[in-house]
Amino acid sequence: MAEDMLSLVIVTGMSGAGKTVAMQSFEDLGYFCIDNMPPNLLPKFWELVHESGKINKVALVVDIRSRSFYDEIFSMLSKMDEDEQEKHQKVDMKILFLNASDAELVSRYKETRRSHPLAMEGRLLDGIHKERELLNEIKGRASVEIDTTDLTPRQLREEIFANFQESSEVPTFHIEVMSFGFKYGLPIDADIVMDVRFLRNPFYVKELKTKTGVDKPVYDYVMDDTETQDFYKKLYDLLKSIIPGYEKEGKTSLTIAIGCTGGQHRSVAIAQRLGTDLKKLDYYVDITHRDMEKSQKKVIEHGNK
């Protein structure tokens, strides 16, 4: 999408059809998301978006909880469109309508034990039928309609990505390869943790002690060892085989933490190699070294005493 183009997605549809999952998906696509905004606030909000100049993608859930929605939404959208033409600003506005069968909606409400907003004191099915009638007009104007009856949350997410993700955007799935020191504690956000403290330790080599795993002498010392090579091949083959499964299940990020005692030598070298190799598989990868500098600083300070 061009930088001067603003994208607005109105997310609506049947209550219980998956709007919460939809909003989470749009957030992962980099949209500024707002749930349950009254339609009469849309023009003012859109004006603020323009003035900020920092937001170019917005997703709004506007549904039955805002009872004035059905009377006001089309007039508000028309007014916004007229204002954009007067300002010579380009806006790509779409309506996403989420639908599901009556039987599936009844099942979902029974499972969550929630009341339908139009059937607080009556039959659930009556509320669903009434909502369908109210939504009939906006359903006809929808740019995209997704029937979630037989979709899992992951499949709904994939449908939204297929319809709204720009081909030029950064991939929504990314990997962080992190080195760390066990002496400073486990990283609480890690999905996979690998302990490499069994590998030979450059810390005990005088000329390597104050260096780190990003320095070539240390990197070579760690990676050239036969035991390291055997371990790394098995680790890489394992990760290469399981990472697609994480992506398939809808994870947006995967953090792989490699730990040694202080997070300065062995874990850093392994993380550097692993991150580089995963990038060659066309994954979006960040490499971070959580404790490398603090460990190096302590080693240098201790050596100067």
C-alpha cells in the first residue's frame, strides 16, 4: 500500500462469528484496532488519524453492542468519504462481514454461556434471527464476507491474512534467536530453550576469556569442536523440521533461547550461527544477546582487580 494511502477496515457481522479473533489478526498485521466504537465518533476519530500522520491502517469493530450502528453507519461512512475527497486524501475503505450458521452460533453461545445481545430475556435463536435481519443491508455492502461456521481460529486468521495482508509487508511470522546466561535467569518469553553448557568453554582460555561469541576467535573455538558440530547439526535439523508446525498453528513469533553459564561465549556463538542459517531458509529472524555485554563487563572488571 502506498505511504499516502490510508486503509480503514470496518469489522462487523454476526455476534459470535469471530470478531475477537479477527481483531487480534488485524493487530498482527499492524493495524491500529478499536473495538465497539460508536459510529458517530468515526469522522472525528478519522480526523485525528489524519492529523497524527503516523497511522495508515485502522480496523474498527462496530456491531450490535452500539445500538445506533444500523441507523448511522452508512451516513457516517458517506460523510467520511466526502471529507476525504475534499482533502484530496486517498482512503481504501473495506467492510469485513463475519458470518456463521444459526446452529453454530447457538453452539458457541451455549459453550461460552453468554447471552446474545438481542435475546437477553428471550430465546437465543430469536435474537440471532433478529440480528440477521438488522445486518442484511451491511452484509450486502461488505467487501469481504467470511463464513466461520467450519473454521478454527487459526483458519479464520489465515483467511484474514489472505484478504488483507499486503505482499510488501514484513512477514507476520518471525523468529528471535536469543543467547542468555543461566546465572542471570531463564528468559520468561522463550518458546524453546537449549542448554549448551556441556560444550567446551572459551572462558578458561586466557586469550578468549574477555572476548565474546561474536568475535571470530571465540566463534571458531566453539564451532570448530567436533562435539559442537555434531550437536549443532542435530539441533538445526530438529528446528528446521518443527518450525513450520509453529507457523502452521498460527504463532506470529517464535523465541529460541540458547543458554550457557554467563551468556558470553558458547551460547552467543551458537545463536549467531543458528540465526544466520535460519535466515537462509527465508525466515524473518532477529538475533539478540541478552547477557553478553554484562558478562563481558564483569569478566573484564574482575581481571583488572
